[in-house]
Amino acid sequence: MNLKISALDYVQEVQNGNISAEDFTAATLERIHDVDEKLHAFLSVNDEAVDQAREIDKKIKSGQKVGACFGMPISIKDNMCIKNSKTTCASKMLENFVAPYDATVISKLKEQDAIFIGKANMDEFAMGLTTEFSAFGPSKNPWNVDCTPGGSSGGSAVSVSAFECIASLGSDTGGSVRNPASFCSAVGYKPTYGLISRYGLISYANSIEQIGPVTRTVKDTAFLLNMIAGLDPNDNTTVDNSNEDYLTGIDSGVEGKKIGIIKEMTTEGTDPAVLSATKDAVSKLEGLGAICEEVSLDMVKYSVAAYYTITATEAGSNLARYDNLRYGYDFPVEGYEFNSYIQKARKNFGPEVTRRMIIGGFVPSAGHAGKYFLKALKVKNKLTKEINEAFKKYDLLIAPTVPILPFKLGEKIDDPVSLFLVDINTVTANLTGKPAISVPFAISNGLPIGIQLLADSMNDKLLLQAAYALEQTVTLPEVPI
């Protein structure tokens, strides 16, 4: 069974009768069994997946209407609710929490007969860049198991890259889909803010986080986007995309398009191999008829500080609900003291979550809000104005997704500031609400490099067209595992 096919190829093969959903799902579970002990992409696996696939095969054979996914196995980051399934956020705090309802994206994919093969590992409550802050152990990069796969959606990217599923859904708050996609050589998409409903996504920072697909190809991303994008009455931040078909015209190319190369994302601190790949990507886009020139976004240098101030503030508010009364774990009666109950309960939060909660309590507090939180909001506002001006001149912007190559597990875990700076190229899209995509582009010393493209709000279709054009210029080796 060839597990290396794209989502669109899978649909074609099932429709043609060349493969069955049951056989493909069984082979996928076998693949997970063979490699996941080494990679740890999954926190839980769906034991009923083969039975679900068998039912879809029966629908196909009997001529009933079948959803567009035809039983393809998809992994889901473990911060999205699937009814009657554990949703842990990779935290001891929610270790035994069983979701009572489906997230909107899950409902939409169920309608299209997707099979959720398992819940993917992540940084606890999506706070991290390496998946090392999972309470249940880190995921490993399938290109080099000594290296991080990125985060926080590390398990999602690993599962797609290592052929443990066909596609995945992650969440992107500051690059958490694009960063691991770049590190694992997958396509990672962060849509326009509001394009995909966040209902049923366990909140980290509501004002900037978005659910996004991780796939093998740009066309697969467009395919998934067709199913999960659009208005949702349960999420008032969603926008009407007029039922846009993102696959139609995806091969339109970039001829005549103006592309700005973001100066501040290709300067000091960028790995030479990443810089070389970016120049090569620009050259290839120019060869396809695009006009590329350098553009400056001065506020990018302040974006990481603003991002962590804003997200920590929102996280501090969101995490206040975890008091072990409404959600939580068994707490021993012995030693119970009323005044210290919540303090003891919250010891189950990991170090990164604790750090961000403390910051989130401090920066918006009386006497400090003006110094930190309001300044961060001003940076966000100025950055948005700056990028809006850039999009009056350019159709697209380009930069490396991550300025460095995947690094060793444990290398940066004790240096939060150095770790935060890994986000320097990705947080701009989140702070400004713009769509952005990471396209696998090169392999250097056996490690992947992704190139990031950005477009103006609601220009997701144009962005996917440009990403597809760039994707067609390269042929990359298969993951070695």
C-alpha cells in the first residue's frame, strides 16, 4: 500500500476502485505502529478507525453519497475537541478530559467522511516552538530524530511528513503551523484571521490564533480549505468567504505579480543555507514572470516582543478557568487546604505555561499596562498599517519561514529569549491577521528549509496560487525514516 500519495490522489484512487478506505486506514495504523515509538507524533490513536473506514467503503459500494474525503486518515492537533475523545492539550491539567462536543472544523470534516486517525502531540496549551513542552514527551523530527520538529503543532507536521496520515489540522498563534511545517518539509497554512472557525479550539490567544492545515502539497491545503473555511454562527470572528473554491485556478501562476522580499526577515542571524534557499526561491519566482524587489517593514524588529506580551496577557485570562473545579484531575483529599487549593492544582501546569501565565498576570496589571500591554498593542497597530501599505504596492511578500535550520532537542529549551526569536519571521502574519503559507523548498545537510509567502487579508486564493507555482519549481527527496 502506497501511503505516500497526496490527499487528491487518494480520492482519485478510491473513486477508481484501486484502493479501499479500509485497507488504506489499516496500513496507516500499521505505519503508526512501526514508526511512532521513535517519533512520538501521536498522543492517542483512534482504535475504531478501521471500522469507520469499512462503513465508508460500504457506502461507496452501495452507491450512497460519500463525502469528499472518502475516508482519508487525518490527524488532529490535541487542542481541538472531538466528541467523546480525549482532548488533553498535551497537559497534565487536561490529561483525562473527554470533549463533550465537536469543534466546527471536526463537524465539517465528519460531514465529508474524513477519519480522524489520532490526536497529534503539541507543546502544552500550544505554548512553545519545539513540542518539547508537551507534558507527555517531545516529538522527534523524522528527517533527524535528534532534532526538534518545531512547534507547537509538531505532532501534526511529523505525522504528515512521516506518512502516518494524509493531512493534519494544527493551530497557528505565532507560526505554530508554519514553523513545524518548515522543519519537517510539509506545507503549513495560516489563513486570513476569521476564515476558519475557532469554535472547539481550546483557546490560547483568541485575537490572533487560527486553525490551519498541514499537508503534503499546496493543492491538498486548498482541498481542505474548501471544506473547513467559512462563516460559523458559533464563532463571531468568522468571515464570509462566499464559498470560495480554492482549487479552481490554482495553477494560474505568478506572471506579472509584484512580490516584496521582506528585508528585516533576511538579515543578520539568518542561517546562510536559509538565505541561499530564499534567494533561489526569489530567482525561481522571477523566472516564472514575477517582479521581485526588497521591501522594508521597520516594525518587524519589535514584533516578537509585542507578540509575546499580547499572547501572554490573553493566555493568562484563558487559563484562569483551569482551577481543577470545572476541568482537572483527581486531587488527593489528604493535605487539602482551602487557601492553597488552586495553587496546588496549578502545579500541574508545565514550566512554559507557568511562565506565560505569570507574564500574563503582570503586563496588563495596574501600573504596568501602559509600559507593556498598551505599547504592544501600538506595535501591532503600526505593523498592521505598515504591511497594509506594502500590500498597496505588492501582491505578495516573501521571506524564509524560519531563519534557522532545525536544531537539536534540548539546545534552546533553557534559553526562552533565544527560543522566542525563532518566531521572528512568522508572528507578523498573526499580529496583522494576514494569510501566510510555508512551502517546502530545500534540504540542507539533511534538514528541511521552508519558504514563506504572505498575502493581504482574504487574498488566500492568490496566496495558494503563488505557493503552488513555487512548489512546482522544486523536487525534494523523501523523508528518510
